[in-house]
Amino acid sequence: MATELSVRVGDKLYQNRNLVDSGRPHIRVREHTTPTAPLLALLKAGPTRCYEPADKGQVETTPDGCLECGACR
């Protein structure tokens, strides 16, 4: 007798999450005065928008929502 399994996308994404280590993010941006072209490209890459523009044209990260999709590599 075959049993159907139903798997929800939300459940799968929950398994593929990065556990946040407060104070020690797994992605960081080096200190800079002017962002490089690859760093500016990260503002548009990635599904969770972990890279955001900050004051004075710099780029900052918010790794809490990172899915480790590999867009930043």
C-alpha cells in the first residue's frame, strides 16, 4: 500500500536556513568608502535582498534572511 507524502515549500525552506549567530554573521562587507562594481551588483542579486545601500553610498548586509542561494559568490 502506497502512502502519499505531502511536503510544503515552507517546511523545506525552514530546513535550509542559516542559524544566526548573534554578533558573528556568516557574510560581511569589508569597510569601504566607495563600493566596487561587484559589490554594487549584489544590491540586485539574491532573493532576500541581504545587501542594501547605506548612508554615504556604502553597502551593508543583513544576513538574517539569507537562504545561502550563492548569488554573492
